[in-house]
Amino acid sequence: MMRLMTWRVWLLVGCILSSLLAIGPSFSRELAITGVEYNSTWYTEGVRDGQQITGIDMHSLTSPQDYAALISEYETTSLPRRVDVHTKEGTFIVYTNESLGFGVKQAPRTNIHLGLDLAGGARALVQPAENLDDTSLQDLIAISRNRLNVYGLSDVQLKGVRDADGQAFMLVEIAGATPNDLEELIGQQGKSAALIGNTTVFTGGKEDIGGVCTRDATCAGIRQCLRVQEGYACEFQFALYFTEQAAERHASVTRTLGTDSSGQYLSEQLVLTVDGKEATRLSISTGLRGLKTTEISISGSGTGVTQEQAYQAAQEEMHRLQTILLTGSLPYKLNIVKLDTISPALGADFLQTLLLAGGFSLLGVSLIVFLRYRALKASLAVLVTSFSEVIIILGIASLMGWHLDLPSIAGILATVGTSVDQQIVILDESRKRVVALTERMKRALFIVVSAFATSAASLLPLYWAGAGLFKGFMITTLIGITAGVLISRPAFSDIISKLEEHS
């Protein structure tokens, strides 16, 4: 065995082990929190989607069924009660008279992220009425994400894509949603507004908002982080600039307001809404009562178990408020070009079928190689090398955070097919006795590299084709053939050379 271990083979082994670490397979039955709404009591206390939950109060949780049985005990009551939520990140204590404001799901067994084709949900390819530059496209994505967060949707993926002509699109994927939900949320421009009491003080966008300080540290940023009972709290602050008309309305509405019990703030709060739904509430300083000002300071906070988590939460909340105030409604009319849905059960069945088909294909190819060359070790080398490329692809995809969809899986299968073809070329060249073995291996690897260059050139246009819907196929295939030409094919060549030398 050791005689086969050249430095190229050791490199392949190292890449396989690194990829397995990146995939991070786990055999535990952990649960993850899902569906935590913005501005809920749970979110304020630091409970977030994806945190691993172990129990509630004195009850341990090992399955979603445990949670379903427990939730009936936490129905809404008139009196607040203490609820201790135990997670791997720490314990969160909430006093509330509401029912449990989140759900749970089985935590993923690996770091591999499944796309909507396999996890289930709805997907929309959305085209703005006018073509956007990269900055405007990212603004549109930020605004859309804000609106979806206000509606309490989780597992939302939004990204900007372009087709071969450079036309901008927004790809929206929401786990657990239906096409009708997605069409209603994305297809309308929506409105944001700010109310004091029942009076609208200003609406989002350029009509009432002169500007929002975003990237200037002198008027926007995290001002301080303090230790609190359950962790840390970081306070943010940024400047908001009114138009003259909005400043006049603000002065008129606040002129008759009293103060709250602290004496520092007015009796009514400024309520920001998106599409008529409350997004957040902000206290108004008594110094702004009846003042016709074109500049006010918006402040808030983010909390977390650690100072880093609190700082990140404060930044996210500040950016969310800035986006709402800066743009208000969606600045562009949107057209839904394509709307898809897939059942998670169908996706799981399809993935299982693909894996079985791929496994049987590899075994079948190895059997054919054995019958053709009558070499058991060479057949096993083909099987192991092809399988190693699949592991490397999945490891790199895990590190990238890439969501594997059906085109991605098709790319993996295409890579396996290409791998087998090129390994057979290497096997054939190794058995030609006309020239030296070293020269035969060089010739085989030249063929492999030439095929790689041709394949890579043909794959690149798929990055833009179909507004990026084939990007998964391009990325996984390109990762696979690159890993093959740089790592696995040279290692396979060394293995075959050693086998030929000792045959």
C-alpha cells in the first residue's frame, strides 16, 4: 500500500480529509430554532434562527414532536410568565404572556446547504422595469429583504443575477412559502410610513426624506456597548434629514404631546410601518416637542450573549431602519418573470434517487473497467478517485455556503462522468508498451488538461445564461474538473504507474 503513496496521492488524501472537515458530518439529533420574528420579545432578548435549542424551562427537547407536545402548555395567558429557553449559545429568559414565538426544526446533519429544489418552497425570478447598475440592484435586494423580514419570513435567499445581455434580475427563494405568497409580497411596490399616534408624519422615499446618514461615522454608527444582565447591549445612532413639509408636520403633531413617566421622552412614540405592518417603534426626545427641525437623531440597540453578537445585531437593525427610511416603497416596478414551487418531499425523494443512481453508476463503471482490463486494483482506483472528487466538490461548496440545487447536482454527476472518461484514457495510455511508461503518463495528462481547458471555456457562459439559473451547474462542474485536473487525475496517474511497474 505504501508504495502507492506518492506526494500527489498524499495531496489527494489531504484534500479528502479537509473536505470531510468542511462538510462536518454529525450523527447527533439536535434541534434548531426557526421563525423568530423581528421586533418580537424573543428577537429582542437574542433568540435567533439557527440557534441550537436543547430545552425550555425544565423540559428537554430532542425532536420536533417534543416541541409540539410542549407548546400547548404555553398558550396565551393574561399574566406574564417566565420562560427559559436553553440553547447551545446560552439561556435566554423572557417574561411574556404570549405563546412561544418561534418554531423548531431538525438541525442539519452536515454543513451542506440544500437549495429550494431539494429543501422545498417557492422561487421567483423578478425583473425590474428598468435595467439597474450593481449598486441599485443591491439596494433593491436590501429593501426587499427588509419587507420580507417585517412579514416574519425565515430561510429567505435573495441575490442579484444578470443574463447574457447584462439585464439585472433578483432571484428570491423562500423555504416553506407558496407561489401565491411570493407573488403577493414581491409583486407589489409597498409603502413605508412613520406615525405619531394616528397621524402620519412622513412617508418613506424622497418626498418627505431628504436623506439618511449611512456611511459617515460622524453621523451614523455604533456609539457604545454595555454589559447587561443577560449579556451585552450595543446602541446605534444615525441622522435623519426631513424635507420642509415633513418637518412642519412633525412640529405640528408633537406640539401638544406630554411626556412619559421618565420625563425624557414624549408620551407618543414614532412608529415605522412597512405595507401597514409595524416595523419598529422609536422614542421621541422631549427636546423635539413642537420643534420644526429638518434633522433628527434615530437611535436604537441590539443585544446578544457576547459583545460581538450585540454589535452585529445593532448593525443589522441600524441598516434595516436606514433602508426603510431611505427608500420607503420599492423604487422600481417589478415583473415576476418565472415562479416555481417544489415540495420538500419531492425534493428529498429526487435527491435520494439521484444518489442511488450515481452510486450504482460508479459501481457499474468499475465493473466494466474490471471486465475490460481484468485489474481489480485499477477498478477500485477508478471508484475511489471518482468518489473523492464528489467529496471535494461538497467540501468546497460547504466552505462557500453554496446552496446545492438540481443544476448543482447535475454538475456533480457530469463531473463524475468526465472523471471516469479521463481515467479510462489514463488506463489505456498506461497499457501501450510502445513508449516508456513516463512518456505515456505525460501524454495521458496532456489529453486530460486539454479536455479541462475546453470544458472550462464552454462552462463559463452558463454563469449568465438563464439569468443565472444554471450557475449551480457551472460552479459545481468547474470545481469538480478543476480539482480533477490539479489533484485527483495526477494522483490516479501515479497510482496506475505504480501498479504497472509492479505488474
